[in-house]
Amino acid sequence: MNIGELAKRTGLTSSRIRFYERAGLLQAVDRRANGYRTYPPQAVLVLELITTAQQAGFSLDEIRKLLPPGLDRWDHAGLVEALRRKVADIEALEGRLKQSKAQLVALLAEIEAKPDDMDCAANARRVLSHVLGDKAGGGEIPIGDGGLLAKRTRRRVATAG
């Protein structure tokens, strides 16, 4: 099949397909006498695997290492190990994101607790004094209605208006 048909079947642009070919991810591409590329039917599956792997967070280098030269020669153990590592990476990222979200929600609550008669600059000083108030102490700062704000967040507070 030609590159236009492959693009239609995969939903990828022709330039993206050529990029994957140059990157060594899409192999077994033949050229006709006129220089046009022709792709075997398995190219659709390979491109779908590449796209799925990228969406799962695999880099092109990781994908290159996982894709066998022919789909009938998978390194089962290597593939399983790579997938397990990626799941662990995603779980670690989820943990960091959960912590960051909690810190931002706590900071937002502190900022939104601004008294009605206080201007933005005074509120920023109030929030910063709460956040920086525990400089010498432990790892968390009490805020608002019993929430906690990790000390790292104080670096992120620029204004609190």
C-alpha cells in the first residue's frame, strides 16, 4: 500500500509516517522504481503499536528497543518488564501529582480565605506569613480550617490576590 492509504488507515499524517520510518521504528518499507514508498499490511499494526505506546508514555527510544524487527519475534520477557516499569513510573507520577494537587488545593483555600476588607497585597502578605511561618519547623504548615501545606509550596507562592 502507498503512504496515502497507510495514512488513511492509521489516522496519521504522511509526514508522521515518514518520521517514524527515519527514526527506525517503521521498517520493511520498499521503494518502487519511481521512488514511491510501499508498505506491507503489517505497517498498520506497527503504527498502531507505536501510537499506543506513545500515548502510554513510552519514548521513541523505548519503543525502538521494544519493537522487534518482525512482529513474529517479540522478546516476551523484555516486553513484560518494560510494561511493568512503565506502570511503576505512572504510579509514581500519580503519587507526585496527588501530592501537588493537595498542596495547590490547600494553597488555594488559604488564598480564598481572604477577609472581605483585605486587599490583594495584604492577603498575599497574610498567606506568605502563614506559608513561611514554619521556616525552622517540620515539613508541613497548618493552614485555614485544619489543612496542611507542605513547605515546598511556599516557593510556588508569588502573589495571593
